[in-house]
Amino acid sequence: MKILMPVMAALLAGCAASPEIISSSEDNVVIYAPPSVAQEASQVLADKECAKSNKTARLVREPDANSPWAASYFFCIGPRENSAEIKNEKSD
């Protein structure tokens, strides 16, 4: 029993230190990451999830730094949408 408790604590700590998908669809992804996890880790996970639909993830709402339960919101953007955004940026 003395060995089991530290092992369980280590497993739980390892699970809590990585981002998790809360919800996902073809058009968006919501990811929770503990405050100790860099935003880049959430971006990588969102990109992987959006890639299932041949899209890339674009962060639309960052988590609130004051809330430990806040989530990052991403839109899954397809190649057609990305090219339209690039054209709009050039015309500005």
C-alpha cells in the first residue's frame, strides 16, 4: 500500500499536465489545459484534431489566466478559408 500511493499520485500528476479535448467537431475544438501547460501544447492538439478534417486550427479564444477551468477555443479552418484570409490581409 505504501508503494501504491506514490505511484497513483505520479500517474495522476502526469495526466493533469497535458491538454485534453473537451469537445470537437469538424468546425471547432475546445481544449482544456492546466495553467502549467504552455499554450503551444493546446495548439498542437487542436491541429491534430482539425487535421482529421484536412483543416488547421486557429485560436479564437484564449483561456482566462485567472480561472483554472478555462478552455481554449479553436476554429478548424480549411485551405479555402485560409486563402481568403490571406487575400483580405493583402488588400488592407
